[in-house]
Amino acid sequence: MTQFLIRLFIRQPDHAQDPKVRAAYGNLAGVVGMVCNLLLCLGKLTVGTLFGSIAITADALNNLSDASSNVVSLVGFRLASKAPDAEHPFGHARYEYLAGLAVSVTILGIGFSLLKESVVKVLHPTPVVFSGLTVAVLAASILVKLWMSGFNRTIGRIIASETLIATAADSRNDVLSTGAVLFATILCHVTGWDILDGLMGVAVAVFILVSGWGLVRDTLSPLLGESPSEDLVDHIEQKVLSYPGVLGMHDLMVHDYGPGHQFASLHVELPAEQDPLDAHDLIDNIERDFLKNDRLMVTIHYDPIVTSDAAVGVLRARLTEKLRQLDPELSLHDLRIVPGKTHTNVLFDLVLPAGYTGDQVELLSQLEQFIKEQDAAYSCIIKVEQSYTAAHK
């Protein structure tokens, strides 16, 4: 069914990175989710009202919250597909994150409302009327939600949308919550313990609140400026280092302006003895490679590294090993040795991981002492920087 819907409604489905095709995938997921969730909500709401089940009513409102999420996501995808303009030169793709945040807050509101109603039902239980229709509606809901989970996961992976992958997880969780409601309904009928209906309503409400809070955190993270994924960092490093003559790279920064709208900057280390025009040509090729094959706009700074000075190479190797011993997350770059009449300056940039909690003063003191041990004439000048990528695990 998923592939049939894709073939029916998506033009050029293999070009998922194209903004228009990506928006079409998002619109399809939003419409399908909205229709399915509304039908489920109406069915459960009817059954819950007719047979006096707060748990089924709670599950119905959970589907209603999912439908509202689909509407907001649909609007978010449409706004996110708008082309850049003079006021927003980086595009409007962050609307997708804002849509997710709005959905998350709505889910929290519904969860609190359901929790209040369910607690009242626990304190003042009322009889729940059992019927085959109740079982049929809940069983059908489980089957539909299983399909929706697979549907959203498939499209989410095709267009690399964390929003749709989260929606798939939410549908999977709905299977569990609806299964719990079905179990409580049958148990109420068998045991006559009507309080179980209210208790299950509380459980569903708590489940909605926990899921909503998790979604709030997930949608806030990219808006606040989270680290790029380890896979993306590894891909960038491997591609840059695969070019002949590249000695290393550092100072990678990735700015996320929404799905499919990422910009990166980094420093590439090349031999100082290389012709600057050749170095510039190589950098141009790397930048074009990223733009053409990864749709990633990369700006590269050229760092010349002296390779003919053996003393620099020896000191770099020793310093790197020393840093590894002190803390594997520490690194250095731009090491230079500048001789003078009375002393020799050793200059380099020390990179600390974001959120570093160690004693920086003690760290610098140890490094200065270590460098002094290599040569009494060495005078250490260290520039401290912060890494903007997460440390590799």
C-alpha cells in the first residue's frame, strides 16, 4: 500500500532530496495520517461515549491529537518548502521544526486534560458496558496504527525526516496504548472492576505526556543548535581526507537551517610548500563535490602546514600523544615553531570539547611544562578553542 500511494501521488519519487519532491512526500504523509487518525478518533469517540469508557475516550482524543499533529506537520512542510527570499536568505525549512514544537505542546495539553478526567473516573468509577463493537473498533485501530507506523517510517527514511520517523514511533506507541485499553476493557467485563477503566485512562494520559515531552525535547534541540550527527561528521571528514595532498582538517561547524538546508565551514590543512593556486583549485573541487553530491554548501579555509621542518613533526606527534593521555577528546592544530634570538615560540590551537569540565588552568600548565621538557628554549603560546561537533564515542 505504501509503495502504491508513493507511485500514485509523488512525481519523480527517486529524487527525494529535491525540495519540491521532499515537500510532496511530507504532504502525502500528513494527509494520510490526518485522514486515518480522524477516522480512528470518530470511531473510538462514538464507542467510548456509547459504552461509558473513559479509557477508550482517552485513546480517541490521543488519535485526535495525532490528527492535529498531522495538520500542523502538513502546514509545516508547505511553509518549509518556500524558496529563500531577501529577509530569509537561508530558506524557511526551520518551519518544519517549529511545526513539530507546536504539535508537541498540543500533545502535552491534551495529556493534562485526559489525566484530570481519568483521575475523576478513578475516584468515582462508573460501569463500563462491554460489546463486540468495542473490541472490533480497538482491534481495527491497532491494525491501522501498525500500518501507519511502517508508512511513516518508510517515508521518513526516504526523505531523512526526523519528524516523520518520530511520527512512526508515535504510531507504534499508539499500538501499545490501544492494546492496553483493549485489555482493560475486557478485564473490566470479566472482573467487574470498573475502576480499571479509569486507571487505564490515567496510564494512557501519562503515556501521552511522556511522549509529548520527548517530542518537545527532540524539536527544540535543532532550534537551539545541536551538534551535527556523528554520521555526517564522519562523512565530511572521510570525503575531505580522501583528496590527495590533504593533511588534515579541523574547526568543522555545521549550521542547520532545517532538513535539507545545512551549511558547513571547516579548515583544511595542506602542505605550505604547495603552489597556492593548486591549493585553491583543490579546495574549489572539494566544495563543488559537497554541493553536487551532498547538497551541502561548504566553505573551506586554507591552512598551510610546514612539512619540511622535522622538529615540527616530532613535536606534533609528542603533543598529540600527551593530549591523548590527558583526555582523548582533546586535540590540537596549527602547530608552529618560530625561532628567536632569546627563545623559540611554540604556537598551536588547543581544542576542547563543548561542555569541558576539566581544570583549564591546570591543563595549560601541564602542556607548558611538557613543551618546556622537550627544549628549554621553547616558550608556549596556546590558543584555546571549543569544538562544535560531538565527540566520537
